[in-house]
Amino acid sequence: MNHNHTPVLIIGAGPAGLTLSHLLHLDGVESIVLEKRSREEVEGTIRAGILEPATLDLMKRTGVGDRVAREGIPEEGIEISVDGNRTRIDLYGLTGKTAAIYPQHEFLKDFISRRLKDKGTILFNTTVRDIEGEVVTIETPAGEITHIRADHVVAADGSASPWRQKVAEVRARHEYPYAWFGLLVEAPPTHSELIYATHPAGFALISKRNENVQRYYLQCDPNDQPEDWPEERIWEQLHLRADSNEITVSEGNITEKAVLRFRSAVTEPMQRGNLYLAGDSAHTVPPTGAKGLNLAVADVEVLAPGLIRAVKTGHTDLLDKYTEFALPHVWRAQQFSWWMSSLLHATKGENHFSARRRIAQLRSVLDSEAGRRFLAEQYVGTQAKELTS
Ligand code: PHB
């Protein structure tokens, strides 16, 4: 195959890059996806897994939704526990929509296998060395340096993207005074629905992966190391923060421990010349609410029609509006992730006033139907298209 020229070159085989490549292909626009890791690494990196209805809808509409329909766990509601008292947020009843629990690497497997079945080009173990306008310099798996000419280049290579600086004028950031200690546990499910628990000792999230493997998180200090959390402390804190009427966090063998940093960042604009940012290269959200993947998909749903029109007709009018169309949903997701994080986490040194006020604010959301509906709508997400049409 001749890789000397492509209409669209996509850096990164993550949610943004693969979804974009798939959407372009369905409209007859070919692309090359470059990925510095191996296929095994991409398919084996475990990340949060809540797919919003808009993401599920895109998968179904574009022919990659069969497996998630079979294996995804429908999320019709979530529960919020305040000092051991649970309130159910009826996501389906309040919004008519359901999300699904489906880990990110399963999403990636579905898109990789479909791109390869459609004879798409994904070059694994391939590193981008430089981008100069239309000329992209790459290093092949064999260590050779070569060039690809691309009319459009999309950097979808995650939050450490070195190409962001070629685009960014403003990088808005927020750091949070807490982090999550994430655990994979071989145990039966604690409960049928996710539990977001707040307690004076800190936040805990009881999520799941399948019938035998559960995903738990404990609020921790951003500087904590896994060694700071011996098993005894883990179980004591999970029970203290998340046990509630009739529900006891189920214990088991812990197979993975990692500290997840909490950061918000947004790059503006998301385009300069023929270089576009999509997904985490442009913005990161903290894990509360698991919006990251959905936001990446929402970006490329906006970017794809602009690229298709530009490649087919030469008109860049839609493409030039990419930043303007993408940013509103990015900022709404930032706001929601920040709001939910702030309501649920006890901050270090939180004084009596702040702690009581925070719980009163949370209760005023949970105890009102309007409040629960607002939370549910934001949690299941707003389609980018609704915002831009
Ligand atoms: C997860 O299962 O990893 C998860 C679920 C919900 C969240 C964040 C992470 O809000």
C-alpha cells in the first residue's frame, strides 16, 4: 500500500482517532491511523467504562454496536450514598435514556476489528517525529524515518500530546486537591447499580466490570502511593464510606491498584491551519462521571462532517467552525465533572461550615425531583448535535 499521501492522517488509535477513522470511511474518505503502541497494549489498557446514550447510538448507527448491545451492562440508575443513606437516581425514568457499562478497551477492540475488516490502515508501533504543515515525519516499527503527506492532520494522541502546543493559544486548567485510588477486585457485584458514596472520611465509588470482577475507587491524596494503602486500610475505608442499609461492599482478591490524578484542562482553539486536536489531546476531565471517552466521541462527531466536506468539495466552511461547535459540549462536561466531584469529595482541611454546606447542597439536589432530573440529564449526557444545531 502507498502511504505517501492521505487526505486525513490521524495520530492515536484511541476512542477519538478510531471513531473518526470509521466515520470518515463510512462517507468514503480514507485515512491513516498512526499508533505508537502495539495493538496488544491498546487493547489491554483498562480504563473507565461508561458509554453515554449518544455514544451507544453512534456505535449502533454505524454498525459497531452488536457486542456492546450483548455484553454492555445497562445502567438504568445510579445510587448516591450520603453517610450510608442511599438515594436512587432513576436515569431511565428521568431522562428516557440509559448509559451502559462497557470498558474502554472493549470499545477500542470493536473499532479496531471493524477498521481492519473494512481494510482501513492502522499502523501500530509507529511514532510521529514531526509535523510541518502537510508533511508528517514518522518512525516505522523498524526504526526507519519516512514522510507522509496529509491534507489534514488530527492529533488524537491523548493528554500528553506533543502537538497541542502547535495549536493552543489558551490552556485553561484546574487542579483538584484529591485523587482516586482505583482497584480491580475479584469478587461478586456489591450491588446491581453503581454507588457514589460520600462520607466525612472521603468519597468511594462502587463500580463493576462483570459478574466476577468489580471496580472500586477510594478518594485519596494526590501524592499517595499504592504502598500507603495496605489491604486492611482499603477494606476498612471501603466499608466505612460505602456500606449502607442492606449493602456491604463485597471483598476479594485485589488484582490492580493505581492512583488516578484529578485534572481539568481545555485547550482553545482546537484547530490551527490543517492541524486539529480531538479527545484528551484537547481536554481532560476528572474521572467522576466517566465523561472522557464520550467527550472524545462527541468531538469527532463534530469534526468528521467538516473533514468529509473539505475532502470532497474543498470547502472548509464547516471545518473552520470545529472549535466553535466543539467547545460548548466540552465546557458542559467540564462543569458537570467539576460539580459532581465538588459535591461528593470531602476536601482536606474542610471546615465545619464548608462540610455542612456541601452536604446541604447535595441533599437539595437529591431530595428534589428537579434536582435528580438535572443530575440524571447531565450524567447521561447531552448530544453535541443538540448543542450545535
Ligand atoms: C468505572 O467503572 O471505572 C467508573 C464508573 C463511573 C465513574 C467513573 C469510573 O463515574
